[in-house]
Amino acid sequence: MKRLTKIAVTGVAIVGMAAASFAGEKVRMATIAPGSSAYLVMTTMASSVNGAQDKYDITVDATGAATKHMIEAAQGKLDIVMASPAIMDFMANGTAMYGSLPNAPELRENLSLLFWFPYGAYHTIVYADSGINSLQDIKGKRVFLGPPGGGAYNTAAGWIKATTGFEAGTDYEAVKASWGTALQGFQDRQFDVYINGGIPPFPQVEQLALTSNLRILGLTKANADVASVSGGGIQAATTALGRSMDVIPAGIYGNSVQSDGDVYTVGSLVGVVARNDMSEDAVYEITKSFWESLPEIRKTAPYMNAVNLDTAFSADNVKLHKGALKYYQQLGVRIPAALQ
């Protein structure tokens, strides 16, 4: 790397060198708050791009919800943000969280893809001494699904409904909090169940396990195998656009984290998108710098092994930005026609 960058997190993550030492064109990136694989991937991306070239300086705002960031990028207030295939469809159709935004479909047309990557497996975490030993035991408990109105909230709520039939607000209480507040609240035992998605081994779970014994809830392999062939809610929840059945391997977090063998749970896909009117040259340089620096980054950031060209084009409901497409074409990788 030509430069070593530092990431400071105080509500906002700032990635890049001081203005006195780096005067590249500013690029505004936004991602969700610390505590997820998406945050780790996007801040790592910003740091690696800043270190690999001098033309563009990415600064990262790590506050707020991705659903709002997508609107702000489409309006030209941000340049690069996190998205998901399902949320892109909601925006295109003006449904779900965009139901009250009449011009959502029009705004959707100003967003295009750099690449998709795994958000990771949804970890449903409880304290080992809580008496909660299965997903069915969630009934009547206080559960953090994710910030209200966000994609993670919808995915987690859908997973609990698919596996238990429980509805948020009826069968259990959905805790309203930001990512940062929820993590602290769970550590203080203010609620019972904490759900977050991450690529195993997920650093946040490792952090929690340093001071407490935990249990991860989910399906066993036998239950997952039955669900995959029997249809119904679980199959629907894990085959919807951008979703999958994911696995948290037994023992990956050591003796402080209990589970009934491998834990089968919902996983999801997210991605990095840019506004269409961001310059082709900028997106090309950023995309190229990221992928070329990735092998070195993986040596110290193992979660980045899950970010690769095998998953970069996994959903085809968003076309690639011209700058990203140019890089992938030069690289010679196979690009689905729907993305071009």
C-alpha cells in the first residue's frame, strides 16, 4: 500500500488521510453503523482504495440506515452506499419502506452496482444461562431484530416467523434501537435476544464471547434438510431474492459459544452501489483499486475472503455502473447479460 489509513469510529467513520497530505477528489460513502459484516467490508474497501491510489479520497459516514442512504445517493447527496437486492426491488416498486415515497421508482433508476457480497449468516444470540435454548423459546421475550425500517429487521423478523410462526409485537417484543445502542443494551442484559448478520467468525460475536458464555439459536442440519425439500415458510425465507440458507459452523467461536452442532440460519446478500451520474473514471478507478488490493487485505482481514468475484454478480436486478463494467470487462470475467 502507498499509504496506511486509519479508521476512527465516533458515530461517523472517517477513512482517509488528512487534507494536508492528500488532496484527492472527495467521494462520499455511507454504510450502516459498526457491528455488521457490511460495515467491516465497506470501511475496509474505503481504506484499501484510499491506500492504493491518489486520485480519490473516500470518507465514510457510518450512521443511519441503508434504506435512507440509497435515497440520498439517488438524490446526489452521497456517492457510494450499501444496498441489497430485495431493497432495490422495494425501491423500484415503491413498496415496503418506500410505500410513502412517490418518486422512489424514479430515484431507483439513478443507482447502479459495483459488486454484491455476503452480508453473512444471521446470528440469533442469547446468554447461555438465559434458559432460552431454541427459537421456540423466544416467545414472550424482548428481541432485537435490527433498526426498525431496515433490511436486517425485515430479514430477521421473517426468519423468526418462518421458523416459529411468531409475529413481532404479538408473540415477542421487538426492541427499537440502533446497532450501537442495541449491542450495549445486550451486553447490559436489557433484553433477551440479539440478532445480527455477519460472516463467521463474526468479530462482534467474538467480542461478546470474551466476557460471557453465549448460545446461538437456529436449525439443526436435519431440520434444515427437511425444510429445504418440504417447501413452506422456511424455504421461502431462504430462497427469496438475495437470501439463502447459511451455516454457522460448530465450534467456530470456541467453548464460550454453545450450539447444537452446526447452526443453519438465513443468510443474505448485500452490495455496494453508486449513483449513475458518478463519473465513469471515478468508479472504474475505485473498483479496480479495491479488487487489486484485496489479496493483501485478506492477510489481516479474514472476513474479506467471503468477498470475491464468485458472488460479485449474484443478483441480476441492478445493472453495473459503467465504470465498474469497464473494469470487469478488462479483467475478462464472465458478466451476466442482465447486469450489462
